[in-house]
Amino acid sequence: MESSAKLSFARLSPRKTRLVVDMVRGKEIQAALNILRFSPQPSAKLISKLLSSAVANAEQKGVSDVDRLYVKTIYVDGGAVLKRFLPRAMGRASKIRKPTSHISVVLAEKK
């Protein structure tokens, strides 16, 4: 049985978030949470909460053993980019891009 969770419009860069997501893809749920707990990246905390949410969704669906879950698929898509401008010298302005991410995770039970 599969369960999923999504996080939309996370204020994280998709490129930096993909580095963290690649570390947990295909791992068992406990191993993935341990990796994220000791990872220094800011996105690790949000991904950890997302995995915990997916585990809670699996429990609601009636998965027999939560310890047999593993990360089947996890991916990061780019979201909307917030565009801001900062005044600079001599009447110029520089563009500031604040990217967002959409993170999706699917957990499955090992046979």
C-alpha cells in the first residue's frame, strides 16, 4: 500500500533541495529520518516533517507495519519565483529572485 504527501510553495531553492532529496531516495523510513536529522541543510527539516506526514497518512490508511515503509519516490519541482527589486547606486535597481519549491513524496511497503 502506498501513501503520499506534498509540500507546495516551500521557500527553498529547488536546486539546493534536490541535493537533500537525493540522499533519502530509496531508503527505509527510519534511515531516511536519521539522515535528515543530522543533515545541516535548512531544507532537511522541512523534508523530515514531510516524511513524518506521509508516515501518518500511511497509518491512517491502515498500513500493518510502519517500519516496513520506504521512500519509493521523492522529487522536487520548481514553483513560482517571487521577484523583488533592490535600489542600487546611480538610480539603478538589481533584481532579487526568491525561488519556491514543490516537494512530493510517495512511501510504499516492502514485501
